[in-house]
Amino acid sequence: MKPLKTELQQLYGDASKHSAYQNIPDFVSAELGYTETIDESWRGDRPRLTYLYEARKPAAGEIWMDFGANTGFFTLSLAKTHPQTRFIAVEANPNHAAFIRRVADYFQMGNVGVIQSAVGIEDLPSLPKVDFMLHLNVLHHAGHDFDKHAVACIEDFGEYAQRYLKLLRGVARGLFFQMGSNWGGDKSRPLVGLYEDAEKLRLFATWLRHAGWRPVKAAYPHRGGDGRIAYHDLATLACAQLAENSGMALEMHSWESLDQFPGEFYRRPLFICEHA
Ligand SMILES: C[S@@+](CC[C@H](N)C(=O)[O-])C[C@H]1O[C@@H](n2cnc3c(N)ncnc32)[C@H](O)[C@@H]1O
């Protein structure tokens, strides 16, 4: 029988579109001596997890879902520290879903469930109902990785996104949301320009609000003098303006600190949303 570390390495690096994407959860590395190197100056998981712990802690008895869970950095890290909360990972890639299952089994994490499925917009109503959902960096892949029939061209995307987000309201009461600004991850097809940070926030917040979500927090990363990357909430004023759909405060916000990051990933805002 293969050692677990070898098996996990194979499942992780399966040469699919989103392989070699996430960090290995710290408790897995500590037990198995298994790490994968991600260049966190381009894209990182730990700063997002730290922000989530501060913004919305899992409560005992709650059910959380990690939609597009990849290799389970969020599902597994959260489930390990919050054994009284149930976590459901939804992941299309069978190898990555198996990665999460293998780790959960080995560590006897009875609070982890895995749904291996490519869930499209029409399938959303049949997902289990949960208290809180992580939906990170999946939606902009609609029309490419899933729901090809529903988003035939970039012009369709805004209307589709609002329909999709509205259906998500029927699945979760709270949402941790992030999406890319390029359709299908293709730089030549921007939904909104890379450096148009105010417009990006306004557009995504508008889609969320039109779908019936209330964005209560929006956060961006900052790299401190020690090199540490941490997400911070936008000033309360800017958040209030987000709610009222006025761009003024956002135009006044300084976006220069985002220029310290290469690429697009760290220019993707994080949203915490609620609905009635
Ligand atoms: C870009 S990765 C983001 C991973 C993770 N959410 C994060 O932000 O670190 C997108 C993940 O979602 C999965 N995925 C994409 N479309 C999906 C769908 N329709 N249903 C379930 N999983 C999907 C992919 O296989 C991939 O693992």
C-alpha cells in the first residue's frame, strides 16, 4: 500500500487546471511532513483564512459549505480547529475531492463531508442548506469550467452572475465571496479592468445586492513592513457607500498599496455577506 504522503502528492499534482493551487493545511504538514510550495507573493490562502477567522467564526452546531474547495485548505483547516461545526466540501475534481476525503479519514475528522460534483446553476437548489458558505474564486469560471450553456459570451455574464448569486441565497444564510475579474481566468477577457479597483468593488457589490445579499464587509490585503500579508476591512465609510451604491468614497480610497502585489489575485476583494 502507498504511504499516505505519496498518495496525497499524486492527488494534489494531477496536472488539472487548478492543481498545485492551495497550501497544505499546517496540521497535515506537521503530521505527515508533507508540504507543497506556493508562491504566496502571487496568491495565498493563509491571509484569507486568518481574515475569515476574524470576520466570521464557525459556531458549534453550524453547517458550513466550501464550494469549489480544491484540495481543502479551508475545509480541513477550519474543520480541525472547529470540531463542533460540520463542513461540507463541494469539489468537481475527483482527485482533489479524494484528497480531502483521505485527509479527513486519516485524521478521523467526522465533521467533514465531501460532495464530488461539478455543480451548475440548475443544481444549486438541490445542495444541502447551510449556515455559511465559502464561495471563493469559482464564479468567474462559469461559461468555461461549468455552465457553458448558460454563459455563452462575456456579455451574458452579469445577468448570469446575479441569477446564480440569488440561487445561492437559497443554500446559505451567510457568504464569504471572492471572484476574479477576468472571465474564465483569461486576461484578454476582463469583466472589469485589472487596475479599476473601485469599479471592481462596485460591480461585484452591485451584483451581490441585486441578488439579495447585503455585503457587510469588504477587505483587501496589505503587506506589512515585515513582509506579512493581511487582509483589512475597507473603512466603514467605504462599506456604507458600497451599501448605498455610491462610488464617491471608493474613488477617494487609496488603492496604491495593491500595487505592491504582482498579478491579479490580490486585487480580488473579499466580501462577507448576509441576507434576511
Ligand atoms: C480557482 S479554484 C479556487 C479554490 C478555492 N475556492 C480557493 O479560492 O482557494 C476553483 C476550484 O473550484 C472547483 N470548481 C470549479 N467549478 C466547480 C463547480 N461547478 N462545482 C464544484 N467545484 C467547482 C475547481 O475544480 C477548483 O478546485
